[in-house]
Amino acid sequence: MDMSDIIKTLAKEKSNLLQGDAERIARQHGEGKCTARERVAKLFDAGSFVEMDALRSDTNLVAGYGTVNGCAAYCFAQDYASCGGAMTGAQAEKIQKLLNMAKLTGAPVVAMLDSAGVKLTEGAASLPLYAKVMNQMARLSGVCPLIAVVMGPCRGLSTLLTQVCDITIQVNKTGEVALHTALVMNSEKGVEKTAQALFGAETMAKQGVCALTADSEDEAEALVAALIDMLPACNMESAPLVDEDDINRLMVCENADDATAILTDVADMGHVIELYAAYGKAIRTALCRIGGHTCGVVVSDYQNDNGRLFVEDCKKAARFVRLCDCYSLPVVSFVHADGIAVPCECKQGDTIRAAAELCYAYAECTAPKIGIVAGNAVGAAYVAMGGKDMADVSYAWPQAMIAPLTEEVAVQALNEKEMLQGEKKEDLMAAYHDSCGALFAARTGMVDDVIDPKETRKYIIAAMEMLVSKHDVNLPRKHGNLPL
């Protein structure tokens, strides 16, 4: 057999591989899902994707590298049309090889998850496979951005992989994140719910399992491309600087209660990707561009229980701050919160740990930190998010108040005698607000300056430009003991 015959034979084998099983592919399409290769082709720039170990059998996985909007990236996509995308020894080895290449070269990794679980015929030998993949992903965390996209079922131990990733996106109607099957869950609870109701994107978003949801696979891949465009390739590089908006543009929003308006107004040209929007609603977290710089913005949402911090809010913000710190993205915090929520007795311990986790995340963060006290900064809200001792630069809006207690609680605790003497509660509350107001904070060094809300964006950009060369290193240690 001469070389031309060998090449023809090889081409035929590759063609059969790429075509796949027609019946299984039809079934995949019938469920409203693309095949692994179709998904990869849509994500990567045309002609840029290079598949690794393409002819290796029993992997049920497409893996390789290419460019997404010109940025280098790696991707592995489980192939549900091949044995249900089941995890096998060959699949685990292929994933590990790709993760190792990402570590050596410094590029984001996209994990497209669509698998019924482990291959049962491998028995107990299947368990170490997840351990090996988890071990490598955990060690890569904070080195290269890890983005998981749940496009089909993600069951059993595979669900843990979604939480090791920096950002998880789940597709509505097809994506499921489930430790057990719907049959098991329904039998335990004595109810009849569909898999989507139990494990679908809407449910998982409310529980903080997925950071983003998408109505289609195309929308999910567009989100992946937007994230890769905003994040640095690895922790040794800076995020791309994109000059698209006037750095001297004034903000329109002056209302500290309107978190949505603040996010939209402060960002360049609407470059906002909000994470965990359905989880922990008293705090909003979003990746934004401000003055061309990618940064993380944390905004208190005063319209949700006066911005009081519940367990979910603290955990959400803490994880987000740590994500930003991994890749040296500046953290901009808008504070308007009446402190920590007062939960029932059974939640006291959880709330204390979560609040400590939030404070710890901010304290440990060595990325540039800019605090804006937009309204009330009561108790832990000031300490964690906007305090001068926690942030590199801290500003206050004229209506801001920094205090250990809210006006109402303070007056009840401190001015009982005055109220008995006939003084109006509203007047006492106003006096307390003034005594803890923005000017008092500036005079006592609790903030750097009191600024016009319209000029907030300009101050943030100036601070980021000044802090771009910030070099702050934690003391030598293995790692801190985060109060989980």
C-alpha cells in the first residue's frame, strides 16, 4: 500500500468518525441539542479548532484548542451521541491531557458537559477517574479561567466539576445538574416533578449552582465568547484593555437605591455580565468594563430588604471577589446596606460564618479595591465592602451614612429619654444621620473624599489607572483557612 492509499484510508476513517452514528445524532437533534462537534465548531473561529486524539476510541469526548474571537482557548465537549457521553478511563485521560496543556501554555478552558454519568461497566474503577480530573481542575483553578457549560444532563460526581470551574452556564430546557435522578428525588419527597423542575437552569440558578443561564446553546456559547473576551488568558496576564467609551463621561444615576441603573451607568457601553442574578438578591455582582479595564463590580441592592446581607448574599459576593482576585481584576464596590440580616435562631451560625467569609475574601484580596459608599454603610457592610481600611481608595456620595446602627435602631437605643420628653423620632433620626454622614466620614478619615455621584465613573477610572501597578503580596503560606 503506497502513501496515497494510506492517506485515503486515514481520510475515510476520519470521515466516518466525524459523521458519527446517524441514528444517535438524529436523537440528539430531536432533543433540541447539538452534537459535541457542532458545539465546538460554533464556539471557535472558523478553521481554528485543532482536535486532540481524534482517533482515540471509547472517549465519548471531543477535545482540542483553537481561537475564540482571536483569543486562544481549550475545550472539551462530552459527546452524548456516543454512549451517552459516559465518563471512561480514556475520557478522563483525554481531559487531563488537555488541562495539562492549558496549565503549560496559560489559556482558558471551556468544559461542555452533556453526559449520563460514568460508564457503569467500568464498575468501581470509574470512581478514581473523577478524582483525577477533579485534582487537576482544582490545581488549575486560579491559574486559567475555567468555564463550564451544562448543555445536557450532568449527573452524579460530574456535578462537582461544575463547582470547581470559575463560572458555570446552564442551558434552559436541556441542561440538568443532578446528584440523583428525578426518580430518586420524587420517591424521597413523595412528589412528582420533572427533571427540569428539579434540576433545570431556573432551579439551579436560584440555588447558586450556575452563575448564568441561557435560553439556547447558541446563547450559551455567545456568553462563553464574551467571558473569554473580558477575562485574562491566565493569572500571569492582564485582561484586554478595550477603549470604547469616553473616560470623562458623567453618570446619570444618582439614586443609590437603583442597583440596576448603577451597573448600567458605570460600565462602558453596556459591557456588563451579571453573575448569580437569581441568587443572593441583596447584592449584585457583575463583570464589567470601566474605562476599558475589566473589573468586578459589587452593588448593594437596597430595594431587597434594605440591602441587608443574608447568607446567600455573603457567599455570592465572597466567591465573586475571590474570582476577581485570582486574575487581578479590580473590585469596585457600591455600598448601600443596613448591615447583616437578623435571621432566626437556627440560622445564626450560618450567618456569622457567611459574614466572616465575605470579610475574609475582601481582606485577602490583593487586587485593586475601590469602595463607593453610595448610601447606608451599616456595620459589616462598611467593614467588608467600602471601608477605608479594606479598600485602597474609598469615596462617599453626599447622602451616605456610615454607622454601627441604622437610624431607627440607634434612636430607639440611644434616645429613649428624648422621645419621652416629646422630641420627634424623625428629627432624632435625621440628627443621627447627620452625625454619621458623609462629611463626618471624610473629616475622620473613614473615606478619602465626598464626591458628586455624577463624577463617580471618573474617580473610579482614575483610581484604576493609579492602581494598575499595585503590587501587594500576602505573607508566605500554603493558603489561608477561609471560614466556610
